[in-house]
Amino acid sequence: MDYLLSFPGNIVPVEGICGATFTLRSLLLLIDILPHRFAVRLYADALKKDTIQTPLGKPVHVMNLPYFLQEKIKIILNGGWRKLSHYFSLVILL
């Protein structure tokens, strides 16, 4: 895990990924002790959502964001995800 983002009522773990393989080990360990099940991963691929499990079996919703959207994390967490995913769908179709 690279840093924690303070979000109203929550702490959201954020991890930046370099390379093609990643395990998210520290992020998943932290999620096991947090009251929510949400994390953000920054990486060099497409915008998408995943659901994975921690070592203790807790499901985690991971927002995967391309690096260039790092400055928009709070907007996305506030509901901007739908607008962005729609925009990216249109861009991919063009």
C-alpha cells in the first residue's frame, strides 16, 4: 500500500502498481481490519472495477484507475465513476 486517502467517514487505501504482476498484499491486510471493503489501485491499464478477496475471505471492491486519473480519485469516489466509465466507453467505441 502506498498511501491512505481520507474520505468522509472512511480511510481508503491506495496502491500504485508497477509492472504486470501484483499481489496487493499490504492493501488486503489493511482491508481486513478496516470497517469497509473498498480500495483504489493505480496502474497502467484501463479503468475498471474488480471484486477480490482478502486472506481472511473478506470481499474487497477495488477501483482500478489509470495513473493519469490519480488527481481525480476524490471526484470518482463521490460518484464520478459513472460519468467517467460512460466517457471511457464512448472513447473506446470511437
